[in-house]
Amino acid sequence: MSVRRSVLPSGLRIVTEEVPSVRSAAIGIWVNVGSRDETPAVAGASHFLEHLLFKGTNRRNALEISSAIESVGGEMNAFTSKEYTCYYARVIDTDLPMAIDVISDLITSSVVTALDVDAERKVVLEEIAMRDDDPSDLVHDLYAETYYGDTPLGRPILGTNESIKSMSRNSVFNYYKKRYQPQDLVVAVAGNIKHKKVVAMVEQALSRDGFLDGLGAPVIRTNTPVRKSIQRSVGIITRPTEQAHMFYGMEGVARHDERRFAMGVLASALGGGMSSRLFQEIREKRGLAYSVYAYAQQFAGSGQIGFYAGCNPSKAVEVVKIIREVLADVADNGMSHEEIERAKGAVRGSLVLSQEDSGSRMSRIGKNEIVYGHVMGFDDILKAVSSVNSSEIKEIASQFLTKAPTLALVGPFKNESKFEKVLAR
């Protein structure tokens, strides 16, 4: 499978992966803008805009946009993260020209009317309410807020009720016109395609309304270390829930750090599956939780490794103590060869299995290009994971698992004091 890359004079990047064995094709247009690029006055604008671009363009209304893809059995959607936004579609390979045209139309020619802004505002507020009603989701936003404070990375992707209610059509539209520029875009296509044909189709589709007329160079987000507000150790949202939902984390490696592969293996070994250390200690041996997992997350200039558990509120302190004991043991003594090999196998296997369809392949090459400015070879990624050894795990564990922790909890707790005492020990 070959990945190819073209850069147009406007700064637009086009990356493709040819997979001739499938009959599908996936296109994603990745925009180098996310919630960390917003000021408090427009908090949630990136996600709000993601909704609005499906409401209509100069050539299509909302129904025509959705029916174009659905009438051929395809799927279309979008998502917003802290660092990028992606609009994508997956169709039969013969319908790729239409899918490219539709997705490109959203990027170049959306009208974003005041009427649509007011209508979609209600939808976004409902999405915030849905997040607030799901404590297992809410705890992650609380963790970011507790860890980063009132900073761009600490604020929620969805924005707040106040910021969404006060956002005007002009502020959203100006944000769209300023941030959706060719040099900030990556078009990723994977499936039964040919690179040259894709480049021609993309160039034709995005040239509409003079979008590609200017000259530019691709914009890559800098890896400048992130400044945080004064870190709180514990954040609590009091809710009358049957379970306490907790996320315990600390500083990890940033996106461009070569140790990110070792950090991914460490996270997998600690909480990546039923055989992981924390799952065994918390669920299998003591029956204290149903869901236990871990992950390492990287941004430009920052990163964390963190651990989630949902348990009976009366057992929350005990679960926090177990997490701390396990992390301290791994920081002091490392992990066994068997644990590390099992984790490496899990990471490699999940990577390979995740590439079984054109949509997943499109996501990999698009995300790599938008955040790194190049696509790392898949075999190179597997090799980097395989090369992780016990001494590397011991080194990063002793360096990062001993960092000052941050704990976020959603549950029936009145204050932070008992958890602050546990963290202070």
C-alpha cells in the first residue's frame, strides 16, 4: 500500500493511500483548527462551526447535502478535537467524485445564515446537556479543566452554555473565513483510488469561489511547551450518581516526543485491557469497578497519561489508593518482560486491526499529515512499538508516574478534602 502526497501552490496538502483490494473510498478534509485556538469569547466556535457547515452552501441546502451521500449508501459526518476538525465521507469508489464535491462545497462555500446559527445553537446546547448527563464523559472535561486550568487546552471542545448562547452569526462566520484557508487544510483520501485522479478532482472541487487562488505554505502547529494555570490537585462535580467516575492523571509526553511509543505501551500495560495491571488489581482481584482503562494523550507541546475507573462512591478513596500504589510500584520497579510484550502485542494488533477499512486508513494519513506535516510509514510505526524495551518503560515510568497527579471526580461528594489527603501522602 503506497501513501502519496502533493502540495498545491496555495499550501493545500493532498495525501492518498491506494488500496485496490477494496471497493470503497473515503475522503476527509482536515482543518488545522480546534478548541485550543479559541478565545474565551468564542469558546466552542470550532465545534459550533462544524455543525453549521452542514446547514447549506451556495449550491446545496442541508437536505441536498445529506441526501447526496445517503442516496448512494454512503456515510458522512464530522468531528472536532482540541487541535483539528475533520469532515469526512465514505462511499463506493465510483461515487468518490461526488463525495469530494460535496465535502469540498462545505469547506469553500457554506453560507452560515443567522437563521441557521439560531437553530443549530439549540442543537449544540442539547449536546452540552447530553454530555452533562453522562458522568463517564463529563469527567474527562473536568480533568482537562482541573489539569490545565482556564487555558485553551483546559476549556471544553463543546464550549459552555454561556459562550454558545452569546455567540453571534458574525463571530462564527468570521472565524470560518479566517481559519478555513488552504494552507490550514489537508485532504486525505484512501481506498480504490489513483493519486493523480484524486488531486485533479480535489483541485477542481476546492477551486470554487476562488478558494485556491492565493499562494501559501502548509501550516504545522508548533510544539511550543504549553503554559498551564496553577494546577489544582482535585476537581469535583457533585452529582447524585450511583457510581463515582474518576480520572487520575499526570504529565506525559508531547506529540513530537519520540518516547510517545513507549508511553503508549506503558498505558496499555497499565490499563489497556483485561490483562493490564490496573484492571487486574481493581476489578479482577477486588471487584471494585466494572470499567477500568488507561490512555496516553498527546498534543503539540503537552501530553498526559491518565487512568479511569467507575466505582461505588464509598470505594472511591480505596480505588485512588490502589492506583497510586500500582503506579508507585511500576515507577520503582518497572514492569515484567511478559507484561511489556503483552502490551506491545496489544498495541500492534489494535493498530493493524484499525486499518481494515478505507475510512480508518484515511483517518490515519489525514491525522498524521495535519499534526506532523508528513505521514509516518505504517511499518515504521509497528517497528517503533516493537522496539520498546523494559529499560525504556522503567525510565519513562520513573520520570512521569511520579509527577504531581491530578484527580477529577463526578459523583456524590461534598468536597475535595479526603481526596486531597490521599494525594498528599
